[in-house]
Amino acid sequence: MGETFLAASTKPGGTNLLPILIIVVLFGVLYMTMIRPQRNRQRAAQQTQSTVAPGAKIRTTAGMYGTVLSVEDQDVVVEIAPGVNIRMLRRAVMDVVQDGGVNGAAPVQEPFEDEREPQTDEHEPRADDRDPQDRNI
């Protein structure tokens, strides 16, 4: 009876560790490509947000540029235009930019409405250029 028990408990192929190994390798690749870089970005953002000081030029998560006027516990007061101040959470600060803007380029400002040149649509034919058959006479 003891011999049959021992013969029944052993498997001919042994244990198959290949599926477990594949899962572990896939998790490692996922960690290295997605989770770790995201944690590094979060740490860098938290460090930037904690070191914001008055006078720094910043870009917010909403894409607005401004100058920090004052820093409080969880809030910052940012001047986004001359005389226009807003209070926002410190977490809304995305990064501190140099005086020249992102990558040394100044932020693009659109001209005021009265400074724009009138736009003409050269593709639209004038009344004189139309085919005589198209005219409703």
C-alpha cells in the first residue's frame, strides 16, 4: 500500500514554473516602463511645488503662465496679467520656467483685435472674376 501512494504522488514532468516566470517578467517590464517613471515625475513635481518662491515665473497645470506674488501654506497667488491676480492651489504649479519661457522661447502673445491686419480670403472670387454663366441675370 505504501508503494502505490508514493507512485501516485510523483508527477512525471515535475512542476512547471514557466507560467509563473512569464508573469513575474511581465510585471517587471510593466514596473520599469510605466510605474517607475510616473513616480519619478510625481517626485519632481512635488519638489518643484514645494520650492516655489515669490518672483518665480511658473506654468500651471492649466497651461497659464504667471509670476508668483506670494506663497501661503497650500495656496499661491499668481499674477497672470498686469493687475490680474489669482489664488490657486500649490499643486496646480506644473513647473518653474526661465524668463524666456519654455526651452528659452518667449510665450507667444496674440495681438489685440485692433492691431491685427485685416484678413482677405484670396480663394473667394470677386464678382468680376466669376464665370458669366454663374451669374443670375
